[in-house]
Amino acid sequence: MYGMAIHGGAGALPRAEMSLEGEDKYRAGLSEAIDAGFGLLECGGSSLDAVTRAVMLLEDNPLFNAARGAVFTLEGRNELDAAIMDGETLRAGAVCGVTHIKNPVELARAVMDKSQYVMLVGAGAEEFASSQGFSLVPESYFHTPERWRQLERILAGDLGLSPLTISHIGTVGAVALDARGRLAAATSTGGMTGKRYQRVGDSPIIGAGTYADDRSCAVSATGHGEIFIRAAVAHDICARMRFGGRSIGAAVREVVLEELPALGGEGGVIAIDANAAIAIEFNSEGMFRASRVQGEEAKIAIYR
């Protein structure tokens, strides 16, 4: 049995503000990513390859807050974070604050596979990328008019637009179980609109926004990063299963609907266990998401 789930961020736009055309575009992007990742699983590919491929496609899609569609910092730059984890070996790789990497999740995978480290940051991460043959792209590659308008509205003091809400909409991630029973998780983000001081959220932090362990489950999170870091959300879900005997559904519900709100945290997670059971939960109005398991068609949704 194999399967996977992906997300494109929680805190979706209110249904009244989402046009049918806009919803169709998001659904198409989610469909492309889940089909590509699941297609690898169908051919006997690894869960690591499946989550890498799915997240790369979401990074390439300017609708989402990752890579090409990343939000802007207060200084008008795009600082990108990503992580990946192998549930079989507990190996992991992460990059933070990169500015010239077309697909940050691909570089995180290289950190895991081809270095002795787990997390590389900024210029050092890009120096490593160059040593591994990555081509650096100009900062202009990540610039999208919609994200620039969002920054302008924040700078103008638009009280109707929250930097946290913007950041939720678009962080991307994937979790997968392959036919050999191996779990993997990956997450990628542009962070928070208007962030300062090279702020880093939960996405690239192993145990906060990303975690995978074949003994429990694989998790990718999206939401208010500071709260997800404090609550060690991804690892907490895995630990509740491994040590507390919770089902994947119970573990996810407890963390997302009880622990996070108690700390004032908004967002959601996707998770899959060793039996291909998938749990998706969020405490915001919506969450861009898709999932598919062996023998079934893909399920794609934005709102409840």
C-alpha cells in the first residue's frame, strides 16, 4: 500500500473572496503536483523522490508562497526555506534564507544526501549549491506582481491584510509512503510577508514543520511558524503515535485543534502513517490540499 498528501498552505482566502477562476487555478496546481508525485510511487519510486517532485512543482507555481511565488521581506527580497526528511533512516536536510536557488527543496535534498550536515543557511547554503553543480538564478526570478502588491499594502499600513495570513497561504509540503513502506516528508516556504532580520519559521526546522519516522508517520505543517516551533508540532504528532499509542487521526486532531489554539497558533498539517492512512487537519478557514492512496482517485480541496 502506498499514498501521499500535499498542501499549499492553510489560512485560505475567505470563500467569498475566492473567484471560481482562482479556485480552478489552485486546484490545477495541486492536481499537477499530486499526480506527479503519486506517479512516481505507482512506478515503484521512493517516497523521497515523490515528495521532492511534488514540492518542486509547487515551488515552480507562482500561486504558492514558495520559490517562484515567495512573499517579500520588508527589504523587498525573497528569502527561501525548505526541508526534507527520510523516515527510514531519520536523515534530514534543510536550507534557510537562500535567495538564488530555483528549487530550495532540491538543495535540501542535496544537503541530506551529499553532506555531513542537516541545515545550511544563506550564502553558505548557496556556496554548497554551487559545489554540487546547482545553477543559481537571479533574484528577479522569484518576483511576482501579486506578492509585491501584498508587501506594498503591508508597508502602507493596510489593516485588513495580515502578514501572518499571507504567509499561511502558500507554504507547500508533501508526505508520502512508498510501496516498500518508507515514509518521507518535505516542506518549502517563502516565509512571512514583511519579515525582518532574516527570520526563519518552522518549515525548515526538523521536528517543527517537517518530520518523518517509519515507526510513526510523516508530517508537513503550515501556519504561524513561531507557534509551530514552540510546540514542535511535527515531532509531537509522531511522538503521540509512537509513545502514546494514538492513531494518526487522533494525534493530528489533538495537536492542531487543541495544542495550537491554546498557544494562539493558526494553521494545519498533512500526515501519513505506515499503513497509508492520511490525516489532514487545520484550524483556519481553509487549506489548499490534495491526497491519494493506492487504488483510489485523488482528492483535492480548499475549504471544508
